[in-house]
Amino acid sequence: MAVRHHLTGFVRNLSDGTVEMLAQGSAEDIEECIRDIEEALAGYVGETVIDEVPPDPKYTDFRITY
């Protein structure tokens, strides 16, 4: 979904069972991606917390990391 919305960054599962995603792109693309994720995974997403951070140019694509 992140690639479809032209985002860069990463997503990963954390040891406590939560999922961390760093997404960079336009505010509109990020909002649409989050909305798509929440709709597609409605039964699995309990809470969404969004923190804004400065862009990091080292992310040039979107990856699943471990």
C-alpha cells in the first residue's frame, strides 16, 4: 500500500506485537495510505498513533524490515 501511495520509509513488527511504520511523502498520500491500511486490516488495528518527524533522505524506497 505504501508503494501505491508513493511513500518511502519502512514497516516492521516490534517484539511487543505492535507494528511501526515510518512513512515519508505528501501529507495527502500518507493520510490515504493510513486510511487504506485501517480499512483493509480493520479487525487487526487496535490503535493508530501518529508522530510527525523530520524527513530523512536516506529512505529512497519503502521496505519491510526485521
